[in-house]
Amino acid sequence: MSYDYPELYYRVYPKVIDTVNRHLSSNPAVDSITDEEIESMIDEVYMKMVKECPEIHEDPLERRGRGNRVKSAQRPFFGRGRLVRDLITIILISELLRRHHSRNFWNDPYTYPW
């Protein structure tokens, strides 16, 4: 049984890899990446995705609720942009952890294969 990722993953993943490669070419230490650098990488990938798929940044009218306007105004809004940014963040962090782990795996004599 094979499981395929959604199409969005296949559009986001190469952009994340490209961004990480460019960032790590100037600063190869994965340990020294700051939160601001991660946010800038996420913003960069997000803007590339918006150029490719402009509907990501548009409001899909999900804020309009049925019934009482007060309840719909108090409900948190998670649109397409938020979903894409979360996916970019997950892929970016997993790639940075993968690169950090693979580098430390061979350098650390106390790490055993699982």
C-alpha cells in the first residue's frame, strides 16, 4: 500500500530545499540558525508559493459564519495562507533536523544506529 503526499507538498518541498541549501551555503552550521533566520526562510518560501499560486494569499471567505455575527467574528480564522505557512514550517524544521542529525551521527562516537 503506497501513500502519496498531497500536491501542495510536492510544490513546497523543492522550494524549501532550495532555500535551505542557499542559506547553509553561506552559513554551514545548522546549530547557529536563529529564529529570525528561520522566519525569513519561511517568508521567502511563502512568497515563492504566492507567486506560483496566488489563490493561497486570497481570503476564501471562510470568516463568514452562519447565524450570529458576534460568534463568527470571535472564531479564529485559519485560511489557506496559514495552512501553507504551517506546512512550510514543518518541512523546513524537519529538513534542518535531518541535516543536523545526519552530520552529528557520524561525528558522535556515542551515537548508535537504531
